[in-house]
Amino acid sequence: MRRGSPYVELREVLARAFGDGEEKRTKMQGLRETLSKAWKKDGIARQEVEAFLDDACAGIPAKLVPAQAA
């Protein structure tokens, strides 16, 4: 679909991207608050990452490693 001048198309793209700035700012603020809570010391994201790292750094369970002859 040909719209004419590339400047007209650019203006339309920018208008769609930045048109409702207040609504976008409100949504981003909500996301910022959610992520901030999740990464606090007792937040769910921090807890889950710490649990994962604890498991990953614990090593391979002995029952999964074949015994070596001494």
C-alpha cells in the first residue's frame, strides 16, 4: 500500500508508537513496580533464582556418578 511521502508514513508510525503516552507510562510504571517487588530480598524472582543457583551449584548427586575403582 503506497501512502505517498516517506515523511507521512514516518509521522504515522511515530503517532502510533507515541500517541497514547499517558496510558503507556501508566502500564510501564505498573511493570516497574511489579519487577521491583519481585527482585527485593524476599521477592519471588530473587527466591527462585537463588533456589536455582543453590541446586545448580550443589553438584551432581553421588548416586548419578559411577563409582571409580581406587
